[in-house]
Amino acid sequence: MAKTSIQRRLMVAIVISQLLLAVGLIDVAVFVTRAQLRKSFDVALHGRAMSVAALVRLPEDGSQNLVFESDLVPPPLERGVPDLYQVFANDHTLIARSPNWPEKEGVLPPKGERWIATSVVNGVAYRARRLEHIPILDREGDAPAKDFLTITYASPTDPVLRAVSEVFLYIAVGSIVLLAISGSFAI
């Protein structure tokens, strides 16, 4: 009788340790995946902000009023949900702003504060990136850049959250299947 009790305790200990291992694996995998996806998303935001900066040019007529090529703005990352952007020259002159830019002040990080922020605009979560002191890329020859740009670009975070949810689902299902297989061997 004591032999059966020891076997049951051993099986229960093995199953519980495997369950804890599976939960730990899921937690670590989701944490690492979320961090990597967030980094990738931030890099994409940086690239999109730089592509918006490239759309600012000096006019052909030689005047100092900067021109923004709004028809070349990249399409949003999330289909059906517009990205947000605004471009300032020398920190005070508005050059361009997305048509859907929120009127409410303080939605995105104020100047001089965090250069990456998460905000909710019209019920949609956005992650924003600000690039400051970006020189105008369209210059005449070797002329030094006397104007600089501040670009804020924001995109919805739903694709990242969906990807993390999918990874969680795949890892959880795989862990449960492996737990069932190893638990059956233990039993």
C-alpha cells in the first residue's frame, strides 16, 4: 500500500513540475516575443517617420517656404485605420499634419519629453515616435542645413497585439499537447 502512495506522489510531482515548466515556457516566450515585436514596431515607426521627413523639400522657385509632398505619404500599417503624423520646421512652423490628427492637445508626447509613447486616439491605441533635429534631406549641393524638422509618427498597435496573441495561442496549444504526451508517459 505504501508503494502505491509513493508512486502517486511521484506521478503528481512530475505532472505538476511539467505543468509549471509549461506555464513558465509560455510566460517567457510571450514576454520575449512581445519585446521583440515592440522593437520591430518601433523600427518601423522610425522608418516611416524618416520617409515622411523625405517628403519635405525646398521649393523650386528658391523661396524659403518648405513644400510637403502629401500625395507620397506611405499607406497606413493597419488597413482601415489611418496612421498619424505631423511635421514641424525649426520646432515652431507646422509643415504638414495628417488629416486625422487629433485636435486634443497632449495626445502624443509633448516636445522635449519621451520620444516613444503610447496613446489612445478615438478608441484606437497608437504608438508614436518623435524624431527631432532631422535635417531637410532635399538641399542644394553641399549647403549646410539651416532648417531642421521634428517629425511625430504614430501607428495603431493592434497588429502587434494580434501577433502576440497568436504567438501565445500557438505556444499554449503546443505546450498543452506536449504536456499531455509527457503526462501520459508519466502515468
